[in-house]
Amino acid sequence: MAAPVVNLSGKVALITGATSGIGRATAVLFNKLGASLVITGRANDRLQALADELSKVGTAETFPVTADLTKEEDIKSLVEAAIKKFNKLDILVNNAGILENGTIENTTLEQFDHMLSVNLRAVFYLTNLLCPHLIETRGAIVNVSSVNGMRSFPNVLAYNISKAGVDQLTRCAALELAPKGVRVNCVNPGVTMTELHRRSGMDQTAYSAFIEHSKSTHALGRAGNPEEVANAIAFLASGAASFITGASLPVDGGRHAMCPRRARGMSAEEEEYIPPNDVDDNGFFALDAPVLTPPHNQSPSPSLEIRSSRRIAERSGGRYPNREVLLRRRYSPGLPGDESLSRSRLGRPLDRKPPIVLIPKRRPTAIVHGDESPSDLNAKPPVLLKSTADVTDGVSLRRHIEEQDRIIAQVTTSPVFRAKFIGSIVDVPVALLLRHGPLDVEVCDSVPKIRLLGYPVSLSFIVDTTKVNPADLCFDGLGPWNVRGGARLSMTKFFFNKEKTKCAPGSHDFCVQRKAYVHPHCVPPGSIKKIIWQITKEDDTCRYVRVDYLLLSLS
């Protein structure tokens, strides 16, 4: 039997959030398909303008009703007005929704309640009130959820929860209403070209970058448009989907398939393909396969695991007998000789000092590095120039570097190498990668030892991983980053083609892997961060790691 063509003639549909984005596109499409419409939104002028536009195009009637879905009285009035106008309802499209950024740590109760009130509570209450009318017409309900309801993303906690609730509400209602002839489904859009993200606080520049970034996070290589989601809604609402209920239909260009699990500690704008390795709950640091170290440095363990615990390491063959795990302690500034601040986890020859590589960045910095301490611990530390933005020409640049070298010489006797700072955080590893053989800057052949006195600093260094195992970068003198219950870590992979532009996995020439660490024992929380960049190009054995530290003021 041939599937019926999508046709909504003679149907009455109620669409929430109809003044923009997916809701507007759905209203326009339903109007073309012959449905009479009840459209609702908070902006009365935009709502009336849409009604006037639709009345000029289609023959079916459009009835605008202004309503705030966070208010029970408005929802009741909306239902009464819709039924009074058309005496029936065949289709309900719960589209209205909002997006606000926030984590478990900084989302307020008011934000959480507001997000769930619009995205979930209103969907429940409107569906609840309209059930008798939809049962009478054996109608259909289509809820607009999100890929965030199927997959978890950081920094949009309440939004994720609200959309997961919409998915669950869809399935539960589908089971309960199926015997009464009402179908309930939902669509799960990915990044779609609407006002949703801009209303969440993005400016035009950030939004454009976000849309461009979406090309690498969606399997089809682009963001979606509202009309594509509207097509899916029309299908589920029509008789063409007569044997579909309780379904969550991804309309996301394959986004859900490219996101097996969440990237912890990343913002919504940084979502990337997440490789299957991380610091797991057992305290293991699992290397990628293929790993980024040359064969003579690779772990002989078949599972390619480098374990932090001495007991586990000895049981595995004693690969790293000199490593130990310190008990969890409150991290706070102290004297340079304090073992809790300066003891290194990596054994080194006594006749050499680890190198230090400094890269001044945007903020004033002052820090003591290396194994030598200043003679007067109470002396006010020297401060670097206010900002590299003050450097406008070659002469001022040389003076700037000379002044920094003079200050650095006062606070350390360890070898100091200076690397060129490149403004774009993504361009740095690519720039390193394109140079074959020796770099134009010196690189570390051992793990730098960093000593803190409580002053803020931002620094970076480059490590040659043919001589240093990337896992050893966790043993830098700042305590355990990767022990059980320890550091929070997020990992992303960036893929570039020959033109050095982002591309999808599988068609890339360069792979840049980023691991972002947050120290578990710093006060205030999150004030010590570290980012490790690992770069590969095909089977190139000359690989480098760039490590960025951001050490804020401690208290």
C-alpha cells in the first residue's frame, strides 16, 4: 500500500513559539498544506504580522493568540480560545523553548525553574488540557525537543534536563494515549539557524563562529535550517506517519551519531568529536591508539594504560616504580619549600635542573620558577609589563623582551627558553606541525618543574614527545592531576585538511588533540588549569606537545 502524501487539509493545528525559528517555519508549511492554525507567542506585533502574512498566502484561517507559557492562566486562556474558535483540535505542536548557559555550579534555582517552566512544564500542562479534544479527533502531538535530549553537553545543564524530560514525556504520553488513537512523537533538532542561541547571549561574531564550528560537529557538514525541521514535524503530524508513535526523530545532520558521550568542562561553543579515551573512574590515564609517543617510549602493557598508583604499577610489572599518589589535600599557597606545593612526582638526575619555558600573555604576571628560591621571601615579586598589547613596533618589542628577560633572570637560575606566542589557540599546533625537523624555538626534553608562590601567571612550553612521554606531563610538581577522584578533564580533537581549515574526521591531514585539566585541590576551585596539545600529521614521527598553564590568584 502506497504511503499517503502529507496533506493537512481540514486539520486544525496549534503551534506554540510560532513567531520565529522552527515554530514560524512550521506555521508557514502547515498553512501551505491546508491546515487552519492557532499560533501563539509572547510578541503580539510579530504574531499579528505572521497571521497577516499567512492570510495572504493560504486559504485556511490563522488565529493568533498572545500567551506567556510560564503562566497557567495564559495556557488555560489559549486552550479555551482555540477550542472556541474552531470547536476542535487535530494537531498540537509544542515548539516554544528557551536556552540559557549554565553548569551545575553556577546555574541558579531561578534559572533552572524558568528553563523547565518553558521547556517542559508548559509542554505537559498544554498537552494535559488538550488531551480530551485530541482524543475526540484521534489527533497527533509533535513535541520539539533537541539533540541535547539524546546526548549530554556541558554548560547547558538545565536545557539538557528539560529536553530529556520532553523526550521522556513524549514516550510516556505515547503509551498512555495510543489505545485512544492519539499519536505522540518528537523531533530532536541539532544546531539550527534560528535566534535561539543568539537569545542565549551570543553576539553576531560568536554566533557566526558557532555556526562555522558546527560544520565539523555534524556528519552532513553544516547546521540545519528551520524548514528542514518543519518538514519532519509535518510528516509526524500527518497521516503519512500513521503507524509511528513514541518516536524521537533526530533532525540533526547526524550530530547525535557523532557524539557518543559528553565533553566534560567544555562550553557549548567548543563541542567536538569525543574520542574514546579519558581519565576514567578508576584513575587510569588511557593513551590513544595509535599513541603519540614513538615505539621506544610506548608502554609494554597490552592495554596501553599508564597507571598512577605505585601498587598497581608494581603489579603490572613495575613500569613506573618511582611514582606515588599523594593523599587528597587542600591546595593553597605556601613557602617554596613546602612539599605539598613543590615536590615532583618524576625522578630526575640530581645534577641537572628541569627547563622552564615562559610565554607572557595578556595579564600582568609574576611567579617564581625552578629549583632556586629568592633570598628574600617577603620581598614584593617583580611584575612583567602590563600588557603585550602595549607593544606596537619592533623597537618596543625588543625592549619588552629584554625587560622580561631581566625580570625572569631575577627569579630563577634554571634554563629559560622563550617560544613565540601566536594569537589563535588553534593556529599554534598547526604552525608547529608544518615545520619539519628542528623548530625555530627550543623545546623541552624533560618535564618542567613549576613552583608557586601564590601569584597569577599564564605560561606555555613546548615538549618533544620523542623524548618525553605525554603522560609524564601530569607530573610537573603541582601535585596529582589524574589520581582517583582527582582532576576534571575534558578532551577534544580538531581535524584539519591541507588548507589548514577544519574538516570532518577521515578526510583530514592534521589531527590536533586537546586535553584540558583542572587541578582538583586548588583554592578557589578551577584557579589552576592546564591544556595539553598533541599534534600528529599522518605517520610523522616528529611530534610535539604544547602545554598551557593558567594559574589565577590563589587565596
